[in-house]
Amino acid sequence: MMHSPWSALFITLVYFTTLSTATPQNGISSQNTTRYLDASLSPAVRAQNLLDQMTWEPKVGQMGGVRRVVNPTKTFNRTLYESVRATQNGNIAPAANYGTALQAVEVFNPLKEEQINSSRLHIPYIQMTDSMNTFAGGSGTLFPGAITMGAAWNIPLYEKVVTALRDENRVFGTYWMMSPEIDLARELRGGRVGEMFGEGAYHAGSFGAQYVKTMQEKDERGYVRVATTIKHFVYGSNNGGVNMGSIDSGLNHIMNDLAAPFHKVIKEAKPLAIMASYSSVDRVPVHANECLLQDILRGTLGFDGLIMSDAMVESIQDAAVMALTAGIGLELSPTQPATFPTLLTLTNDPRIVKHVDAAVKKILEIKFATGLFEEPVPSIENLGKVLRKPAHLEANRNISRESIVLLQNDGLLPLRKTNTTKVAVLGPFAALINAGNYANVNSTDHTFGNRLTTSLKNYFGSPSVQFVRGCAINNTDDASEIPVAVQAAKDAGLAILMLGSLSTGNEDPLSLERTDGEFIAHADLGFPGLQQQLLDAVLDSGVPTILVLSGGQSFVLNNSTLRANAILHSWFAGEYTSDAIVEIVTGIVNPSGKLPISIPQHSGALPVYYDFLPSDNAGGFPGQSGFPASAWQFPILQREVPMPFGFGLSYTTFDISEPDVSSTNGSTTISTVVRNTGNVAGQEVVQVYYRKAITRIETPNKQLVGFEKIHLAPGESREVKFSIPKDELGYWVNTKWYAEGGNYTFWVGTSSRSQDLKNVTTIL
Amino acid sequence: MMHSPWSALFITLVYFTTLSTATPQNGISSQNTTRYLDASLSPAVRAQNLLDQMTWEPKVGQMGGVRRVVNPTKTFNRTLYESVRATQNGNIAPAANYGTALQAVEVFNPLKEEQINSSRLHIPYIQMTDSMNTFAGGSGTLFPGAITMGAAWNIPLYEKVVTALRDENRVFGTYWMMSPEIDLARELRGGRVGEMFGEGAYHAGSFGAQYVKTMQEKDERGYVRVATTIKHFVYGSNNGGVNMGSIDSGLNHIMNDLAAPFHKVIKEAKPLAIMASYSSVDRVPVHANECLLQDILRGTLGFDGLIMSDAMVESIQDAAVMALTAGIGLELSPTQPATFPTLLTLTNDPRIVKHVDAAVKKILEIKFATGLFEEPVPSIENLGKVLRKPAHLEANRNISRESIVLLQNDGLLPLRKTNTTKVAVLGPFAALINAGNYANVNSTDHTFGNRLTTSLKNYFGSPSVQFVRGCAINNTDDASEIPVAVQAAKDAGLAILMLGSLSTGNEDPLSLERTDGEFIAHADLGFPGLQQQLLDAVLDSGVPTILVLSGGQSFVLNNSTLRANAILHSWFAGEYTSDAIVEIVTGIVNPSGKLPISIPQHSGALPVYYDFLPSDNAGGFPGQSGFPASAWQFPILQREVPMPFGFGLSYTTFDISEPDVSSTNGSTTISTVVRNTGNVAGQEVVQVYYRKAITRIETPNKQLVGFEKIHLAPGESREVKFSIPKDELGYWVNTKWYAEGGNYTFWVGTSSRSQDLKNVTTIL
């Protein structure tokens, strides 16, 4: 238990008692001064009433918050806190900490109460945080990362996960998510891939829409349970994969690729906020990009919620004005000084005032919509009732099982317990929890979540399992552990190696071993440090070997690596990921994860997303050059990789019939019969792709337009139908959406690979 | 001597005798039917007169040609030729062949004469070809490739080269170049990098403008000596480096980067034609891209010459109409059927007729401007007077010497002849001429141009030089030669290894060993095949080693490679490149080449062009992450590479003083004093870069805006002045050019590296 340095801070809640003393402002009649407190009125009416009574400084204050200046596990710096709070006091945004939720609430509640009391109109902070798989409070359910859940390809299961995340966040006092991230992971060198759902617009958009719908679902009182922020508009094709790198893209590429999940989520789920990217797009920083934020986002995509900044690195008044007039209404400042407080001196500029009023109104609407004024400080006693509820843990176990992707298996898997007397578990990741830099967990703290070593010992019994690390994660030249690992493999007769790329928070003990996460780009998609050398040595020994990949990224699997008898990707871990790996390796669970991002064949053979344009696979004229038709000639590689988006193996086999197509006015139905032709029960992700034959601009070779995960017993078969609205089969030319009649091809199958698909053509 | 299969083809020249029988067409009065033959009239008037007399089929015929169907070293396929000529008869475009110019002229002249006679209005073919460093006839002067000459950074010397190329082409009968290629080599994985001058817009634009000015210089009769075609509008940032890959770029990226050399060359040199790229840009194929071809090229950049296609892969009438209406006036069809002959049935469509008339008029203007009607067939006897003139060979020797870039030297170079008794020359490229796929030379034919083995034997004497290939170029697993090579190195006590990446024509005996050239992309920028293994083995032996790179591309030099005592890049070879390597290695010539493209550090750490945007080097917040500020964190790499654009070593040292800046109304003068502070004479390329502090959009960290190569004796110093028009210091925001006042920084120095530059700031 942490000792709070500010028990003296605990201030009596004086909110309701002092409220009636508020002085009317801006000529508002006195009987109207309390309308914003009337919970029966709409958020818009309440927000306008409150706004009308606010002076300039509190308005500007709402556009920022006390962000990253309070960490419950660190000494509180009151001077810093007050210096920020003086001009940025709309929200409180806790940084991830490795303590408990209780510790955090005990720290944040007094600060929230103090803020209410010191604000003339008693406007509470709204608590905001990123939350894709856990929350900043600590000790909640630790789900696996976004990319991991994207690998489950199971939206109904994901809904249960988000319900759990929502309820744990709400009870902790977080009413506003700076999530979901719906950027497309098309640039595999970028360090934020693991924060995303994957490379496909329909796939990521489906997860994003579900997140927003579930989070923003209204409670019995009509309050939005938790507000959401879709982000980052637009991000993910950054130059060289560099984290803050520029994006060269033109409008058609933006609209059809980068913005496509935003289009889907805005249309289907109406998120209350959106975060602008910190990139520059076609040389114009998004924070100052009126074309993107006003013309496209507000105009073409019809978004009318709040636009907030991502970390703004500019700190001059010009930048604040540019961002404000481009449409930014809330600043997330990673460091001080922030930008928006420079607006304080511009109270006489009517254009600035108008923009500030519009922004603050949207912020206040979110505060009213979420019921913040009625419940500004969470009740500590509710924490224990909601955190880590059995339903949350069950959803977590299930999504962990369904997200592991079996990439290769020569028949070694599943292991039979009776045949397996000893296991050598090797590799630095077998003793860690690699949960990503947004997860609230210390990678080396063994009190929370099992490591692979633990899970294996739990299953096989401690004496049967020998762990040898083999090498450090990254920064090392010391190969002395490798022979020890090889000997352990030989002694056991079976090796399970867990290798990967680490992503942690800045304060993690292993943070300097990281090769993935925000602020990072990996020019090399191989294994860091001596890990490949360790793997090669184990494989050279001839011992049967199971390779488990760890990390929120894709890896190049070279020819040596592909010698492994079995390869699984486990992505960013949650607390049950290691258990799930053991369940899959031993056949207790039949793997059903599918790749949410493609596995490239070379760090220079990028990009390789499945929905490439036909010309992107065109080297030239094979008849003349003597080369086969391929994208790259040295080495000779196709754009369609052997392990693409949607690919993943099972312990059973599925047969998918030739699809049927039928069409009504508004939609097209694709149906197929799926049969489990193997000996064990299993789940398959049935995927539907399409392409229109003739289009006004170049369009991808195929695009995902539906998927469903189904469970089948051995021999069982089932018809699966996809009803696809015709309006979804469109594309943007500049800012116009074309969903036209003509020849279409639809494919159904078990991955995006040509050989895994069956097609039907039709005229719509 | 080849035996022509068609001596019976030689038809009496009946051009002038039959001419007066031409029948008036389109109501033109009979006295006007011969105006187009009046050389005293302008090309525009003559073209209009001829056009007025033409029927539909010959008009459409002018928009194509007999391309790639005549190769003087192959059997003539009369059926194929006639089938193409029936509808495509404006030009004859010889493919490169490995015969002699005389052979080629003897084949082409009769075909030209036949065409004149069979054309009712006696319209000659115009002969077109690519020509960056040689011509399609064979046996002319073989200059090194475009990237090689770009590495010389010497525009006055390049003028002499282009004069030679021009005069050799003209005497061979080629009046129209499908050159220069002024695309920027910013995507180092692309196979066409060696066809380009380099990665920098000002640098490539300077070479391109000189090419056009010299080629199109009028002769004493007022004829354009040779027409030019700048290409490819726009190309070079193709997705994944794939040859025909799409370009995602938005307008600001296109205008400020890809189109920047086109802007410069159009403004300064008025090329008569431009070739559209075969890429799609922001999903719209350039051949059908009215925005790029009409709004930007014609409107914003003011180009009013002919727009021709690059290889068009579409073959339907729709594509022809789209291309025509987008602005394409001449088709280069790589294969049959071509697209434009489908226009033949559209004679009643007034919009099509109008576009065809406009296109044909521009083609005819070029035919009249170049004096084709007065000299339609070259005189064979002039060939010998012009080809390989001493001035041409001298220019060739000089540019070969000046283009080799010394990348690393621990003091081993220059070798002293007296100390060098034996040399082992190793590597497959030491016995080849690697001239690029557009050069008219057989890589293994030792009768034309020296190989490194020959040049070394010529200098050191045959007995002192032992050649061991060491390994094949690419497709091999046979490492048996490596120990032989190592032994030769040990025996000699000195190794010169020539390694690289091969680019040849399709018909070269080694064409299947290629890893570079058009239609190729290299995902890996290391050495193909077993070459790295050969190099490592030689370096492991400890024998002093000089590594010579060969190829029209950049290479990743890994830590093992960097152990070499000296490294030189020799690029695409001309006939004197090997001699020049020996002259430099032995100190007869002091190296003065500078990199026209940067040397990357990893195949995944791309792009690395010098003029990156500041955000492209921004990983994040180093203070928080614990990482140094860099673009990539695994491995940790900066965007500014150790061997960037403009970098190259010398045997002497130069001191460059702090620059002075002065300014008049129209231009800014930057001056600096350069001193040779070493012991030998040498040349240095003084480079000027700039950056404006505050701009409307994100602009590069620095941009080249001037360079000059100067020669200095030991101890000599000289002031160098650069006069920079203020209008050049601008940038595009969409289609508007901004060259505004404000704070500017100028740097002068010997490379684009920060440590090689001195700066001055000024307010303009």
C-alpha cells in the first residue's frame, strides 16, 4: 500500500452547497444560472447554459487538462500540478502506473473534489485515458493488446471484452476514452502496429465500431456510460515507418485507405470525439489542416463531435490559433508549456472566441452526456464489485485463446501430455509479460498474470519443465547462455522457444530493451539481439521445436526460422496469454486466430498488406525480361505473401463450398456451406472478399467485406450467410462516394490467400 | 558484318519526284499543297499545311510507330513489320542491338525510304530512341550511365558529353530522344535508379536542363539538332519500389518533389516533348490523369509540347480515348496490339478528331523543326566522321574519372606503383562491363571497352595481376571459388574486389543474373548471390582490400563490408570506367565524384534522401523514452546517413570558409573561399543548401540550390560565388508558388552532411 503524500488534501465535498452562490455572468438572468445542473435537460441545453456563465479563462481551461502530472506511485509535485492546473483544468488524465486501482482513486478523488470547489461554477474534471486492453488505475482485468484481439476475428466475443473494459473504467472514474485506435497497420515498421486492430479497413472498422457502440451504450439513466475518441485521423502510412513521420498521401489514398475505418465507425457508431494525428499529411500538419479536419472530416464524413489534438509539439501562439481554427478543440500536451493557454490573451478576437465557445460547448456536452455533474467522483466501495468480475475474466480467457495464430505445424502439435515427459522452455520472453507500452503492467512483475514458464509448470508439473533464458532481449553481445539452452533442449527432447520484440511503458525496468511501441520504428523486422542466433542453435540441434512469437508486430521469418516444427504468434500478452499458449500447444484448445497483419518475407519487401493495388505487384513484362511476374526480383517475391492477412491454421480442416450469390434491391447475400472435415471440434473464420471489375480509379485486387467466426463439431456443417449492403461496395473518388452497378467478383474462404478462396461473379 | 535479309528492299528514293502528285485534301487549294515542303516557313505553318491535307488513317498512324519490330542483328519479320506499320507509322524506334552503327543504318535507311514512298504525302518516319549514354545503333562512344554522370557533379563537362551524344545520334539518323530521365531516385529499391541523375531535384534538374539545351541547340540552318523528351511525369516514389507500382502522393508532394525537376527543365530549357509515367498516381493512371497532364503540366507548369505515353499496358478503345483526352498524343506500345489504332473507327467523333489533330500537329512540328523533311535519311558516309571523334572520347574519359566516388580510405590509397608488385583482382564484376539495361553493349563482349582485369594488366603488367572470379553474380550456391580467391589475395598481398548488381538488356547472355534495371525492384540492397560471402572471406584473411562497387544503384554496406581499407563506387560503366578506376586507385587521378544518391544503412531503413522533412527524423520524445532522438530505434539509425547525397572523399583536403551573403533585388549571392590544404591537386564540388525558417507547409530540413566543381592546386585558394535568384527559393502549396521574404539559412560545404557544412543566416 502506497502512502499518499497528500492526506491533508482531502477536502470536504462542497459542490452542492456552494453552487447557488455562483454569480450570473454575461447578462444571464439569475433564475437561469442553475439550469445546467438540471439533469432532466439535454446535454446541449445544459452545456449552453453553463457556457453562457463562463468567463474566458475557465473556457480556455476546459480545452486542456492536468495530464501526466499525477502518478499515484510517484511523489506528488504540487508546484508542477498547480502550474498546469492554472490554465488547463478541463480534465485529469492519469498516466499508467503499476499500482492498484484503489491507490489511484485515493489519489485522484481529493484532487477532483478540490477542483470542483476551486472552480467558480464547480465544473468537475472529466477523467480521460487510453484504454484498449486495461485501464490506467492498475489491478483491473488485463486483456491482451488491440492487435491480439484483432487476431481473434470474433466481434461478439470482443463486445464482451469491451463491456468489461467499460465497466471497470467507469467504476474507476474514467468517463472518456482516448480510444479506440482504428488506424490501419499497413506500415509494419511502425512501432504502433500493436495498438491497432490490423491492416484491413473493414476488419479494423468492425472492431472500432463495436468498441464505440459498447462504450457509449446508455445506462438506465440515459447517460453515455463512457465517451470514446477514435484516433488518429489520419495515421499509419508514415514515411519510412518513422513514428512521427510525414504521410505523402493524396486524397484518394486517404479516403479509400487511411480514412476508411473512420468512415465506417462514424457512420455506424457516432463516436463523441476524434483525435487528430500528429503527422503532417501531404506536408500540412493535421493539427493545422483545415482541408482534412473541416472539409473532409466535418464535411464529407459528417463528423460533428469534438476534435482533439494528439501530442502537439508546437508551443507558440500561432500554432494554437492554426490548430483552433483548423478545428482542434482540446489539446493533449505531452510536455509543458502547452499551446492552448496562449489563447488566454486573445479574448478580443471574435473569430477566436467563436471557435473557443464551439469547442468548449462540445467538451461540456460530453461532461453532461456522461453524467459527470451528477457523479463527479467515483465511489471507492464500488471498485471491488466490478473489477475482475468472473464474466470479465472469462471473456479475457476466451479472447486470449482465440487470438493466438498457428502459422506452421508439421504435426508436432498438439502435444500429447502422455508423450511429453520433459519440456525445455527457452527465450527471454518466456519469463516476461510483453503487454505493450499502453498496458498498465510491469513486464517483470510476476505477481500479475502468468508467464509461459509458470503456465507450463502448472500444466506439466514443475519437475518436467526447465527454463533457460538463452539470451537477453536486445542489447547484448553475450552468447554464453546459448549452449546452456541447447543442452536443455537436448536433455528434454522438446523445446518451446518464446522470442519477440518488447514493448513496455517508459518506467518499466526493461524499457531500454524495447524495440517496439510508440515513438519507435523498427527498420528490421527480424528478432532483436541474439535471439535469432539462439533459435538457429536450437534448430541446428535437431530437437523438435515450437517457436512462439511475442510482440505487437509482424516478424520476418527467414528460412532458418521456418525449420521450426511449429510456429505460433501470441502478440501482445494479457494475463491469460501464457495459459492459452499452453492450452493450444497441448490441444486443450484448438487454435482459431487469424493474422490481422501480414507476415512479410523481407524487411525491404514492404508494404505487403493484402489489399494492394494490382499495379503494386507489377514488375514489368515477364515475357521480355525472362523473370517471373513478381513485385520484387531480388529476392524474387510476390506481393501476396504466403502468410497474409486472414491466414491461420487449425488442428482440424474445414471445407468451404462454392459460394452462392443472390441480390435484392438494397443488399447482396453471399452464402456458403462450411463443414468441419477433421477429427476435432474447431472454429473457423469465414471471410468474404470482393472486387468490382471496372472502376473509375485503380482499386485493390480484393477487399474484405465480411467475416464470421463459427464453431463446428467434427463432421458438422453449417450454412453461413453474409448480407452486404450495396452501398458498402463503393469507393471514393476525391470526396464523392461511388457504389455503382456492374460486374463484381466475391470470394469466400479461410484467408486472403488466393488458394484459400472460392469465387462467384455476379452483375449488381 | 551482318548479311541484310532485305537487299531487295532498297528502293529508289522517289520522294521529291513523286511529291507534286499529291492530291489536295480537305478543300485545300492546289497551290497550297506543297507549302509544307517550304523550309523557309515555320514548323507550325508547315505542320498545319500538312495536317490540312491528311486523311484520318495517316493522322492516327503518326501517333504510333514501328517500335521494337526491327533489330538489325536479328532476322527481319516482314509480316510483323507490315502489320504494325499499317496503323502505326509516324516513327521508327530501334531497339538497342549489339551490332555496329553501319549495320543498323544499312537496315533502317531502306525502310525509311520505303515509308516515304508508300506514304501519299511522303511523310518520313522520325527515328526516336532513348539515349542517356550511348545510342541504339551500336559502336558509338559508350559513356557511363546517367547516375554515373550525375556523380561527376560537373555540368560544363556534362555539356561536352551531351554534345557528343547529340552529334553521334544525329549522324545515325535519330532526331528525337526519349531522354532525359529526370525522375528523382528517392526510392532506392527501384530498378531504374541508374537511369536517373540522382535523388536531388536541383541536381537532377540541372543535368536535365543541360541535356535538353544541348540536344535542342539549333544548327546553322536553324534546325533543332535533336528533339528531347523529359520523362517520366511523374515517377520514382513507387509503392515498395516496385517498377510499375502505384504512387500514393498528394499534390504538395508531387509538386515539391517529384515534379520539381520537370518544373526546372521546362522553365529553363523548353523540351519539345514529355513522357507520361506508366504509374498510377493517387490511384489514377497518369495516362488517363487529366488533373496531372492538363491542370498541372499544361496549366501550372506551362508545358505546351507533345505529351507521349510510356509503355501503355491497356489495349482497349476506352483506354485510348481516356489517354487521348487526358492529353497523350503519341503512344509507345511495348507489345502489340497497340491502343491508339483503335481510334481509327472514331473519325466521326468531333472531340476525338480535335484531340488527334492537336496531337498530330505537335508531332509534325517536331518533324519540321528538326529538318526531317529536308534530310529524312542519314548519309552513311557521315557516320565515320562523327562517331568516336577524339573530342567525344576525351569527354568520356574525363567524365568517367570524375564520377567515381571514394567512400572510404584508411590511407591505403593511392597505391604506389613501386610498392605494388602483385595484385589479386577478384569478383565477378572485374571481368564484365556493367553498363545498364539501356546501354547498347554486351556485358561479356570483351571487344568493346576495358574490363577491370584488362585495365589493371595494362597498368601493372599482366604477370603482376591475377584474376579469380570468386563466385558467380547471383543465382548460385557454388562457393568453391571463394577459397581460390582468398588464396590469390594472400599470394598477392593486395586484393581489389569488384562486386555489385548487374543490369543488362534482355538479350544479354547474363540477363538472368540481373538484379537491377527496368522491370526490377530489389527488396534487398546488399550484394546478390555469394558476393558478400566472398568479400567477408577476403576481409577475414587480413589482406589489404580495395572494394569497388559496380551498378546503377546504392548498396547497404554492412559492418563487415566497412572493414575494407578502401571503398569506391564506380556505378554503371562506360568504356573507360575500368581505366578510370585504375587511374584513381594508383593516384594518377584524384577522385572527385560525389554521391548522387545516399548510401542507406539497412534495406528497411528507407527512404534516406538528404532533403527529408524534419518530422521524418522524429521518433518521439527522447527525454521520456530513454532512447536517443532518431528515426529508427531498431537498429538505432538517423535519417541523415553517414554517406549521404553530395558525399565523396579526395586524396587532398579542402577548407571552405564561413560563407558571406549579400542580396540585391532579384537575387542572393553566397560566396565562400575554398582552399586546397593538402599536398596534391584536386577537384572539389562546392555545394550550397538552404532552408527558410517559417513556411506555410512543412519543407525539407535543407535543399540544394547550387553547386560548382572547381580545381585547385595544393595551397591554392579561390573564391566561389553562387548567385541564386530569389524566385528559386520557393515552394508549392497546391498549385501556387510561394517565394517569400523571411529568415533564411544558407549552408556551403563539401557534402550534405551537417559536419561538412558551414552556415550563414539572413533575412531576405
